[in-house]
Amino acid sequence: MPLLDLARVTAGYGHRRVLHEVDLSVDEGEIVAILGANGAGKTTTLRAISGVIQRVGQITFLGRSLLGSSASDTARLGIAHVPEGRGTMGQLTVAENLQLGAYVRRDHAIAADMDRVFSYFPLLKERRRQYAGTLSGGEQQMLAIGRAIMARPKLVLLDEPSLGLAPLVARSIFELIGTINRDLRTAVLLVEQNAVAALDISHRAYVLEAGRVAVSGASADLRAHDRVRRSYRGY
């Protein structure tokens, strides 16, 4: 059974449908990428999973339907959503943002997990008393991912983590996503316009066009797929 399974999912905003009968799955410990042009439905897919927009079809997580779940319910079940634009709380410090990520937890390992986040992102440790709103774009992305880790999720939804970042910073973010996936066995569903980086880091990928799955398969296979090469890899 997949960790996450979408079957014939249709979703949108009001009367406007964006997704049309999308089938998609993520297995435990897997990184899956969603590729596509602007407006293809990538962000909408993540929003449909996390429960912040209208959706129909079947969405199951650990065998349990998410259709009746709110965004807060979904978070408690073990799905952390890092939206496009990072979504950090600028008026809170780095440490307070990380503590906020653990709000769904009731265990006594929060301090240890914060130390783990600081081991992945040493810059955040240096700036732990600094307000999040004063961080650079790359540092805010690190904080957003660190805050997601603090929830000890089984699945992280990452929306355009490289958006607006310098190439070297983006590369370090992707390397850290791979490290976290290997160390913690946390599954990742990654929306990313940088198809080269996404296919390099992921195990499998889906290409969306106009709200439908156009191509899917192992990332290694899609790297050599003529249609993907022409449309999303730029050659």
C-alpha cells in the first residue's frame, strides 16, 4: 500500500477546475517530483492533499481517506506542507518558528529534534534569536524546511523550494532535502520547476499538463524521455 495515494482526483477553486482525475502515489521513504509549466496544477495538487481547497476523488494516507480532513487534521496525521513563498512567521524568531512546527506533538524529544535541525542548518543555529522576517531568502527556505521536520512528519509536501534562490543556494537546499530523506526516511512530494534538479534528487516523477498527468515514471527514465527533455529540461 502506498503511503499516499491519489485516484481520479479533481480539484480547483470555486467553479474553476484545475486538476482533472489525477492519479499519483508516494511510497514510504520516497522522493517524488511533480513537474510542469506554470498553471499546470502542481501547487493545486499539494493543496488538494493538505485539505485547503475543494477536491473530489480518492486521497488516502496510510490507508485512511483525507477527503473529510481539514488542513490541521492532515498535519496531525503526519503530513507537513511547506508552501511556495516559505510561509515562515516573520514576527517570530527562528527558534520560535521551529517550536511552532512541533505544535502537533506531545512528546519530550522536541529539544533534541531542534538540535537535529540545527545540525542540518548551522546558519539557523547562529540566527536562532533573529526574527525570521530579517533572514535571506535561502535562510527562510531552510527555516521552512526545518519547521516541517520539527513536526516529525511521515510526508513533506515541498512547493518550489528553489524559487527565487541563487543557484548555489538552491543546490545546497536540494542536497539537504536528499540528506533529510536518507537520514529520517521522510517521504517527500516535491513540486519544482527546475526539472533537472528535481529529477536528479527524486526516485519517481509526474509531469502535469493542463491539470492532467501527461507523463510519469522513474526519474532516471524521465531524464532521457524525449518529451520531458524538450519541454522541461531545455534541450
